[in-house]
Amino acid sequence: MNASSPQSRQPIDAAPILELKGITKRFPGVVALNNVDFDVRPGEVHALLGENGAGKSTLMKVLAGKHQANEGKIILGGQEMAFENPKHAKRAGVVLIHQEQSLVSEMTVAENIFLGSLPRKSFNRVDWRKLREDTNKILERLKCGFQHDDLVGSLSIAKKQMVEIGRALAFTPQVVVFDEPTASLTDHEKPVLYDVINSLCEQGVGIVYISHRMDEIFHLSHRISVLRDGEYTGTVNTADTNEDEITRMMIGRSLTLDHASKPTDFGDNMLEVRHLSVKRVFEDVSFNVRKGEIVGMYGLVGAGRSEVAETIFGLRKPSAGDVVLDGEVVNFRNSHDAVMSGVALVPEDRKDQGLILGMNCRDNMTLASLSSVSSLGFMTSAKEREVYDKYHQAMKIKTPSWRQKVGNLSGGNQQKIVIGKWLHTQPKLLILDEPTRGIDVGSKSEIHTLVKDLAKSGYAVLVISSEMPEVLGLSNRIIAMYDGRVTAEFDGDNVSEDALVQAITGMGKQAQAS
Amino acid sequence: MASTEQTKVVVPLGKLSKAGVLSFLSAQGILIFFLIGMFVFSFFSEQFLSQSNIMTVVRQASIIGIIAVGVTVVIIGGNLDLSVGSMLSFSTVLVVDLHDKIGPTNAILLMFALTLMIGAVNGFLIGFLRLNSLIVTLAMLSAIQGFVLIYSGGQNVDIANQENTWFAFFGRGFVGGIAVPVLMFGLLAILIQVVMSYTGYGRRIFAVGGNPMAAVYSGIRKNWCVFSTYLISAFCVACAALVLGSRVMGSQNNVGQGYELLVLAGIILGGTSLLGGAGSIWKTVIGVLILGFIQNGLLLMGYPYYIQWIVTWVIIILAVWLDLANKRKRLFTSHS
């Protein structure tokens, strides 16, 4: 896929600089990591692969001191370490480059890089000259096109990421962990990152590289390790393997979605979106969803898909266009009206938008339909339990009790609670925004089956997803979005992956990349 | 193997016991502290545990308690109400002054209406305009004190004929041997506790305080919820003003000064988190009573009344600290 030559790198023969042995990490109700081994040699890129929820991020958080393992050892440079917090780990030379960026946008590049360790002179004053010099040294290593005194808020996402890397370099690290570093980068920004990683390797730094993208991993890494459902499934030399083997290690079993089980029986239009626009967010979006149909909305992060869903749900005010539900122009003014009219939105961000983490399972489940469990304004405990038990069983939610706070559940179970919450509102239209992001494989396929069953029983379903297999496996029709516009509409059963990729990346770009 | 065995057993146990002690301290620490305090006080003063003294304390605590019940709802909804102190001044001055001018019934009705209006302004600014509740209610605290002085012209007000008015019932009356202020405190606490625990409305307030965004994504009208909590708070202040005006039969311009802090102290002492989304009216009732007993005990031990301010401060810090220590599972933090 990638334009540059896919030279397979030979593994580096050196004693590991970092070893993780038998790491086990439990969270309430779930074993996130079970007896995982992992090591990094100086000067190598060691890729860590696994599906969402396989435990990659947890492993790296253990490594970087954010979580403490229940069992196992971390050995750095021959010494056993016990990192109590990220600061310990950083001082010891292990730095994690975050997925979510943690920069202060109101400060300059230099201040951000040395945040918390600004050079000082007498009377504890900041030594600005030294700060500038040190920063320039780091920026030289990064070869990036910005200055030490640029405000971080004014930089592009890719450049912000460079600042994050610069921050890591300030600690003279021995091991640097990149967690999905290219997720928010454009194609021509990636080589810059690769150069930085390569030059770090040359300086003897060990790199852990987490990514879903096979092309990147085969391009960059020396060795590949795979996690599956919190278990370590093995390490291979990149030069001796291929994508098929890696995929088998990751999935462990066939995960091809059963296309035949898609719904087939469609009714009238349930949702019709006509020329909907929100200024500077998306423009002229039109599509429809019929009763009993699953429509997939596919696109990259930032294409405006969630925003379309939020607008249908009454959370954003459209600047033009109409939302028609069941033959009626609705244009909801707030989410309450949308819920009352039978629209349900399972939001993208479970923790911030979907759940009240401090509340128990039952209370979260009934939150969107409180009137249905109340009489004369008073909730009946029995009815609430009834609702909870119904979805608890139907969706196989694993919780010790309804009293459990949802914050303590795994992602998959949390998501099932959100879905259960919306099913109980008896919606006419169900919108699912990234319904399986960050949840384990088992729950994922359960949710897929559930969505198809719902559509077959007459629900109109709109699924927003960034995962192609999910979109292909679920949708009767696929709407592709790019940069705030609908670029194409496909028949879900007869569409090539190439066509889909072209539609969501904009044609011009695709030509440039290949 | 031996070493893994060790980590398996020793580490969790050590952590558990420490966390256990902390959570026990945070849940029960105030009560223990309270019991020790009661013991010490009763040692120094024979009066302290007498029935009449206990009744006095509860009676005195009831004004703070009535307000605290309302403010607890605001806090559960994720906001603050600091304006209750001068609202209490305002409402008390109003009802006492109007008593002689337009009769008790009209005075009470008008006072409730105007107090609720102030609550509505708070609620509108915070709920619908989404201004910061701390700033809005702090500004309101100062503005209302100004209104009170304008209204009263700086004069203290009182009721001329104190003997022959049924208005005295609210502050001085007894029903079945229980003082009316205590009764009102109890009834309001029960009523609002029931609303918060057993109605959809209460659940929504918890949701809004716990995670406002998720509440909106669940179709809850967050703005209205926040708005309504300030009406409840104002209603409780009006009830407290009724009791206070009726008990004193007169009022100074600044009679409610400092109440906002005492109310907060009671709530925090009870263990309701200022972060919102959690807490209960019962906790507040207990917190307010503890506060009352401590103040009373200090007075009985012969300390000047202003010592209680300092002691209150110490108690608030302790309560907040223990609450936080419980959340992060240790007393001190190594993070800078």
C-alpha cells in the first residue's frame, strides 16, 4: 500500500532494554491482561497489534506507570521497576506518546515541551535562553516546520503530535511508546513521523508502535507482537511473516460477518434527511432510511458523520434543510423532543455522552424512559428491575448486580447498557454512532447480531462506523461521507472496498497516495 | 513461583486494608468524630445531653437545615448556591416588614413569590444562559444585600403587636410537643428526599449533576432541571425566612449573613460531594445536626461564640480531605 519500498527489516540482535514478564491486570469484572510477556530491544521498532479491547493500551499504561499490574514484572535495563505513576516511568526513561493529546494550547512549543521541568536560574526564575536552546536542539532532531515560540494552539494536529514527541525527547528516553500515532495524520504527514521514529532508532532508543494499519507496521517494524482478548499470542519477526499470519494471530477465528443474515424486508421511509446543513460542519446532506433497513454511514474521523446524527437528534441547529421522520417534518429543537418522537441515539463517546458513570446499571438503563417506569411521577422499583432484567438477559450483560456502578464495567457491557437504555424507549429510528468502538470481539459480534435482529423486527437503523468490515457486514446501503459532504451511496452487498475508500478520502487524494 | 505468590497475596491485602480504613473513615469518620465530641462535651457540661438542650440544638439547627435541604438539591444537580444568605435576610426583612402593613397572609404569599423570583433569576442565568453558578450566586449574594438595605433604608424592622398574631406559630409554636421549625425541617427533608429518590425528576437531577452531557444525550432537559433546582432552593429559603421572622418577630438587615457558609458546612459535613451527581438529603440533615451540636457544645464549654467559626472551618477541611482521600485511596498524594 505505502509508496515507499517495503523493505523488510531484519530483527536487531541485542539484549532487550525493556522486558515485561507475566503482566496481569484486572479491573472490576474483567481481566484486561492475562500473563502477558513483551520486550523491546534498543534501536528496534516493536509493533504491538491487537483488536480494539485486546489490551494494547492497558499494557502500555502499565508500562508507563498509569496503571499498576496485579502481577508480573517490569525490567528496564536489567533492573526490576515498579512505576507508581507516569512521572516515575518518564524519569526512568519510558515515555508514552498519547492518543489524546495533552498539550496546553495557550502556551508556546518550548513551554509545552518542558512543561513541568522548565530550566531555572537563580531565584527560581525561568531560564528562557536555555529553554530556547534546548528546545531548538530537540526541534532539530524532529526536523519539523515550526518554531520554539509558536503557540501550540495554532499548530496542525500533526505538528502538535511532533510537540508531543519533542516532549518525550526532553526526557532522553530509552523506550518510547507510540499509541496509534498516525490516526489523525494525513498521508503526506506520515513520512515525517516515520523519519522521526527511524532517527530515534538510530540513536538506540527502543520503540513500541501500536497501530491497526498493516502497511505501516510492515513498513516500520522489526518485530511484531500480538495480543488477543488480553492474552499474549506471540511475537514474530516482521521479515518472516505476512499479513495473513498476523491477522490470524489477532482474530484467532473467522470473523467474517454473515452477509446473508442482513435484513431484506423494507417498508416505507422512516427517516428522510433533506439537504441538511450546519454551517462550517457539514453541507447539503441528503439520505433516507427505510423501516427494517440498516443504513451504514462510513467515513473518516472528522467527516461530519456524528454531527449529522446529532443534528437529527436535535442537539445541533441546522442552518438549512429538513429532517423528516415517518412522513412528518420534525427538525427537533432539543434532544427531549427527539426522544419523545421516537429517535434514539447511541452516541459515539460512551463515557462522556452515553452513561452517567457514577450511577448504577439499572438507573442508567431507565434514564431515557423514566416515565415508562413511573406512575404519577413516582418510579416503581419493581418496574425498573423488570426493565433492567429484561435487557440484562436479552443482551447477556455481565454484571455482578444491578447495583454495580457502570463505571466499573468493561466497554462491551457498558455499550450494551447504552443500547438497552435506548431499546427501552421503543424508538422508530435507532442511530448507532460507532457502536463497537473499543469493545471486545465477543460483545462486538453480539451487538452486530442484535442490530440485524432489530432491523428485521422493523426498526429503521442508521449505523455510523469507521470500520469497513462493520459497515460492509451490517449495511443494506452505505452512505459515504468526506469533509462534510455525502460523496457516494452504495448498495451494501455490491460494493468494492476500493470504491468505498475512494469515496471517503476524496478522489483526488486517493490518486496522490497510490 | 514464590515471588508471584507473594505479590498475589501481600500487595492486594496491604492496599485493601488501607483503602478500607480510608473509606471507613470517610463514611463514618465524621460520626466517630461527632461521638467523641459528644462525649467530651458531656464530660465538661452536664447540660449538654439533657433533653431540653438537645431540643434547643435541633430547633436552632432547623433554619440552617431547611435551607441546606434546598441547597443540597442544587449541589446534586452540579451547581452551587451561595446567594441563600442574603436571600434569607431579604425574605425575613420582607415578611416581617409587610406583616403589619398588609397582614400576615398577604405578607407570606408576597414573600414566597418574591423569593421564588430571585431563585428563578438565578436559575435562568445558570440553567439557560449557562453562566457559572459560583459567580452568579456570589454576585446575587451581594446584589440582594444591596436590595435589602435599599428596601429597609438601613433600619431594622419588627412586628409591633407580637402577642396577638398567628404568625408566631411558625417560629414559636408546637404541634404535638414538637417545635414547628423542627417539624418544618423534618417534613421538608422527608418530602425532598422522597422526590430525589423516588421520582423521575429526582433521578434526572442526579443525572444532570453526574454527567450533564450524557443527560442531554438521554433526552433530559438539562436547562429546566438546573433552573428548577434554584426554585427549590429559593422555596426552602422562604420557609426558613418564615421560621426566622416568626421566631424573632423582627429582623436585622443582615440577619442571614454567613448562612451560606454554615449551610455549605452542613452539607459537606454530611458527605454530599460538591462535584454533583451524588449525595442525599439524609446526609445533609445529619451534617447540619452535627454542626449544631458542635456549636452548642463549644458554647456550653464556655468558649466565645466566634470560636465556632474557626472550628467549623477545621471540620470542613477535614470532611473534604477525607472525602478526597477516599477517592484516591490515600491521604497524601505524591503527584505534584
